[in-house]
Amino acid sequence: MRPTVHDIAEKAGVSLATVDRVLNRRKGVRAETVLRVEQVIASLGYQRDLAAANLAKSRVYPLVFVVPEGENSFMRGLEMAVHEARRRSSVERTDIRLLTVPPFDEGALAYALDGLNIEGLAGVALVATESPAVRRSVARLADAGVPIVTLVSDLPSARRRHYVGIDNVAAGRTAASLLGRFLSHRPGKVAVLAGSMLVRDHVERRLGFDQVMRAEFTDLEVLPVIEGRDEAETAERLVGEMLDRERDVVGIYSLGAGNRGLISALKARGLNGKIEVVAHELTDHARQALADGVFAAVINQDAGHEVRSAIRVMKALADGVDLVDGQERIRIDIFLRDNLP
């Protein structure tokens, strides 16, 4: 049987009110009494049920999500998932605030983080952009005791407490394995479309992709990355210029957003279905491209799962309790035309 606060009070020779004050680190208890109660707690192996305690106290967790604005369909899906979480706030005892910043703008992200009111803040989840300014802003929040969670794109060199997202190196390796098999040792060039190499998820996907391509598919030449800023118009123009310049492109890896522009560039040149394409995120446009045979495969991550996981992680960090790793692991999903949900 698990020890209770009644057991602690009896063994320590104090009242239940004194035990409660010690557990909640409230004033009004002599130092020697605090020490005695803490020794009894340790000897009994008592562990608080913080979830029950917080429920009894009606604790509310103020949380902030910071995501990029713009036309990136996946980020808009992430934003919708945050709004859905806000509708569950009364049940989950959260008070969620959503901030949007310009994509790939490290200065704007740092400014948004520096402007947060940290009084009582239980956690911040952000889609990270790599820069010294962002790392300094994260450090300031960490110094103030605010748990930081990175979402989708990690910032391991900063003082974040947890990362919620897929293994992006593994996602890039998966894309290379798929593309290489689809091409069946057909020689030629492979283009890579990214949003920006300032974000770690895009860097890691390219790293994983190159690892497999160089080791297993040496008859394919990987071209320099195209940075389309996750903008359809920019991606269409840059991909179109590349296709007009490089006549022997047999495959494309789209590791970020901008898929609408990629689709338009392929269709405008009558290349849909003639170039094997592996892309990321099962948005409406990517789903239709799979159905039409423009894309061969789409690698996906569940935005709703990521937001729900980030909330669970921030609440656990605020309470100082352990995470359930299996529950917070974000899967890499692979969709073909044949298994579209």
C-alpha cells in the first residue's frame, strides 16, 4: 500500500496541516520540523500525486505557442491544432496563448520571446529558428524557470527542456531510400527543395538524405539545395528555373513546404509523373498530388499529436514529474497513393 500524508504526519509527530505546508514549501514551519518531515517522506518513499493535487487546487497552466505565420500549410495545420487545444482548456486546465511570427526570421522570434510576460508562465513551445539571438532569448526564459519545448524544429544547442517532433535525420534517410528505390538505379540528377537552411529540421533532413544517397545510390547526383522560403510563388520560380537548366533531373525531394509551387512547375512543363517526387506533410495539395500521380510518396508528421504532446510535456515539466517517452514519441508516417487515409 502506498504511504499517505496521514502516515507521514503520524510518524513525524506533526499535524496534517504541517505536512501540507512542507509538501507545498509554504512558510510557517520551523526548520527542524521541515527537516524531520522531509526525512520521514524519504524513509517512507512517499510520492505525491501531483495531478490529483493540482486538480484539487484547480491549478491552471498558462502556456504559450509560437509558430511561423505565412502560407505554409503544415504550420497552419499546427495553428489549427493549437486552437483545438484551446477549446479543451477548461478540461485540461490550460490557458493557451498563440503567437505567430514571420517565418525564418530569427530576430522576430527572439523579440516575441523577450516580450513574454513570464509571471506564472508554465511553459513555452516554439518552432525554432537557429540563431544566437534566439538562444539568448531561450536562456533568459530558462533562467526565469520557464520550461522551453521546441516543436517540429529543434534547438539542441539552447537550453530547451524537450523536443517534440519527428527524427528529421531519419526522415531524410527515409526519403532517400524511397526515392532511390522508386528510381530503380535509373541514373540522373536529384533536386532538393527546402524552405530555409536556417531551420534545423530542414538541415537535418538534408543531412539524412545525403547520407543514404552517397552510400547507396551513387548513380544519382544530388544537386545543390533550392531554398524556396516555403512560398509557393518562390518555389515555382526557382524549381522552374532549375528544370529548364537541368535536363536530366529524374527525382525531387521536397523537404519543406512550397509544394504548391513545385506542383505548378512540374505541370507547366508536362513533367508530372515523369519525375519521381518525395515530399513532406500530407496537406490538401500534397494529398491531391499523390492521387494524381505527381508525387510518389509523402512523409508526414501528425500536427495534432505534436501539440497535444507539447502540452503534456510542458505540464509535466512545470510539475517536475517524469515524462512517458512512448506517449510523446512522434511517428514518421509514409503515405502512397494506395494508403491515403
